[in-house]
Amino acid sequence: MALFNLLYLLVFLRGAIIYALTLIPIIIGLLLLRRCRAGWALIVVGLVTPGYFAGQWMLARSLAATRAADIASWPRAGLSADGRPRVLIVQSTRRDVEPFVHFLAETGLFEVYAVYGSRYEVATQKRWRLEVSARDDCRKRRTERDEMVVLTGWRSCAVAVPADKVPGDGLVFYADTFAAPHSWITTHRDYTTPVAWTLELALHQGADERMVAYDEFIGFPEMHFHLVAGPVMRPREAPRYRAVVGSQIAAPEPGQFLLKALGIDERSIVPPQALSIEEQRVLADQLSASSQPDDTQRAVEVIAAAPLDQGLWATMRRLAADPTTSVQMKLRNQVGWCEKVERLTRYRNALAEACAANSVPADTCGLVGHPAQWMHYCADDARPVWRSDDPPARRVFIANILDGQKTSVLLPRPAIAHEVRIPADRGALDIVVRNQNPSIVVFTGATSCIGRLTVLADQFNSIPGVVGVDPSRIRFVAPVGSGSWINPAAPFSGDFAALLGIKPDATLLHHKGDIDLAESIAQDRTAPPCAQGGLPSGGRLKIDTSQIITMPTILPFVRPGNAAR
């Protein structure tokens, strides 16, 4: 406790000194100006401190622009699908061959070699060739980045075999900051500025090497102003990526970066030893019949990797209908986890049908990815929610709607339905909704006015559903600060202000009953009226569960004999 008190004291003293060095000379100088011109000297002295921080601010802003100009000036190599080399050399300073290198070899698109060690110390480098063949231990060997292995029924995978030498020409992928020849550290010899990641793909031919793609994130300092501490320089934060499971802020997954740089859609890759769709159906059926947890997981993995297939619907229905296997439908947390969960939800109707007749509670039946996991790993954590470059719109913030209509929809607990009526003469709307309890927010009226609907979902308590809005305009986000510990009664202070970014045009907190935005937003006579055509308003809402838009892992269940209302 004493240490924290000391830190707070130092922060306060820092701000006090900065304010004193600025304000005291300026105030005295202004007072002296009434008598003589000597006051100008003190005013200039007072401006030295803010001038120093202004210089720091300008320097910090110029670094990012200068770096962007540097990257744009580097010579590039364009590659067509026909002219793409098969040889791929992965250069890294790490010690082991990473899972993404095995994955790239298993695609069958490249002959992959790995060189690990410093580029400048060739004698200490380790070299491998990735050999892909049928093996009996692929299930145990490839537990990460295993998309291609799953498609082969776990019968084919890559292993790293020591190699005496690697080809001189081909694609060269520099997988880390210290290996990349154009990285910030290499080009500027700057070891103090934090670099979150550097990925560089180049084409090497003879003595010539040209860049194909480059991506980096450098924590250049940014100026922030604190009321107590004064101006503070701190590194900018790296954005959050969905590519890597296990970290809120992580580098782009190297395998995805490389394939995207070459214009290859990972979902369309079929490895040479892949099973046919008929063989995938048979394998999924066999695995689903064993009732063993590992086999159930593998069956779900096969279905997630396969294209949408009517023949796999019966397998999904059988897994969800069986009380034993319905709670074993898990996916390993690894690269591609979010995409696999979303692909599995293509079978949502089969899962809902089977789980509705299952004795297992709805919060554990057929949920291939737990809601908290999906929100933590997959949902956008846009901060702030509203930005200055967003399209013009009237901004509305709605939090914690009270009362409402009880429904028989389980999300996974019984959900309460709330109606939000959209008037046609208020112009474009950008709405943010947050609710702490399982709920279905039904938008009625001129819903075409809603340009974007953002649902702030608590990772643990709030299981939201939306009806009446075009799914392409809905985003589920889980930014830091969206949990139930926020005090919504003070939405413009502290973390909540940073969460929203811009003050709403209308704020509805703890509203009781249905919401009519015509009562909260003034009419916009300059905006053309929005077309009517949304759900009808008034009375007891009749909700078709197929219309409920939820997070991909959540299934809106309705028990037999009950109507969703």
C-alpha cells in the first residue's frame, strides 16, 4: 500500500511541477506587462515547457507517417497464381519449427523448408525440410493448426526432417522481427521502441530479392493528457486480432498472412490426401457412434472442416440428441477456432431440433463453443464503439431495458423480449444496445433507418438476441468496460466514455417497458423518410425463432409445445 501511495504522490508531483513551470511564469509575466516589457521574458519561459511537449507530440506523429512512406517506397514483386514458386523458405530466429510451418506444408501448395537462427550467423543455423506423408500418429502429433490434417482423416501430416541445404530461389517468409530484413529494428537499430510483430514475404531470385507483402505493428509513442499527471507519452496499443486464440492482443497468424498475401482462400484448399465428401460422412458417422469424448470432438472437427453437406445433418442431429455426446461437442481452442464454430452453426436447425427433445439442459446441449469463449476470442472489441470517421447518423445508446414480455426461448435461460420502435423521420441511426440479462430485442417500424446496430455483450451474463434488423448491419462486440461492473448512470466518465467515444444523441438507461425512439429523438426534416416494412408494432410480439440473430455459438431453443412470443 505504501508503494502505491508513493506512486500516486510522484504522479501528482509530476503534474504539479509541469503546471507550475508553465502557469507561474505566465501569470507573473502578464502582471508585469502592466508596468514594463520585461514580462514578455517570463511568458516565453512559461511557454518552454508546453513547447517541449508540443515538440514531442509532433515528433511522435511524424514517426508513423515516415515509416508508412518508407514501406511504400520498397520495391515490390507481383505474383500471379501461375507464376508462384512452389519452394517456400521460412526464416525465423526461433528455435523450433512452429505449427503454421507444418500447416503450410500440409496444404500441398508448397515445398516447405525452415531455416531457424540468425541471418548473420549461417554456421549456427538449423535447417529442416517439411515432409508430408501418411502416418499413424497424426492425431497426437498435430494438435495445433490442424485444418489440413483433419481433412485427411488424421492419416497424413508433416514432420520436420533435418536438411543439409535449402534451395536458393523461391518465396522467403521472414516470420519475426529479428529475421525480417526490412523490420524497424533492422533498418533503424532501434531496440527501445516496442514492436508487436513483423511479417515479411519476399521473392528471392538469384541475387535479387523483392518484397511481396509486409505487415508490422510498432508501438510508436503517443501523447496523452492526464488531468493530474499532465502530458504523458506512452506506446500506442496494438489492435486485437481474431487470428490467434489465447491472447487479447496478438500478431496476425503467420499462415493466414502468407496465404492472404498470395491471394489464396484458405477455406478452398484441399490437401492432396484429403478424404472425399463421402469418406468424410462415413468417418463422422463412425466417430459419432462411439460416444467417446475424443471421437465426438473429432466428428465435430470433420463436420466443421467439410463443406456444407446435407449428409452431415443427421450426424449433427444424432450428436445433439444423445445426452452423452451433446455435452462433448467441443472444439480445441486453436487457430481457426472462431471460423470452425461459425461453420458449425450452419447446422443450427438440426442442433436446435435435437436439443429441444434432449433431457440435457439447454445451456449445455449442442453448444460447440461456450458463449464466453466466443465473446472473448471471436467478437470484435472495438474501442471506442463510435468513431469520428463513422458515417453520419443519430447515435442512440440503450442500456438495461426493464420489464418486457416473457418468452419460451432459451438463451440459454428464458429470455425477456423488449420492443424498440423505429420512427421513419429521424434519419439514419447508429444504435448501441447493452443488456445484463438474456433478452431478445425486437426492432419494429422503419428498421431500414438503422445503419448499424452494435450489441455490447457481457462475456458471462448477457446472452442477447436481435430480431428485425438486417444481419449484415449487426455486430456483437465485447470491449473492455462492457461488463456489468460499469455504472451506466454515469456514461460519460471514466472507462465508459472511452468505450462509447462520442456522446450519444439519445441515452435510455433502465427504461421500463417498450421503447419508442420517436419520444427520444427529434424529427430530422432534412433526412428522407425511411421505408416502412419492419415487424408490426404493438400487442403481444410473435417471434419466429429462425429470425433471432445471436452470437454464432448460441442456439435459440424452444421447448416442444411452447410458442415463442
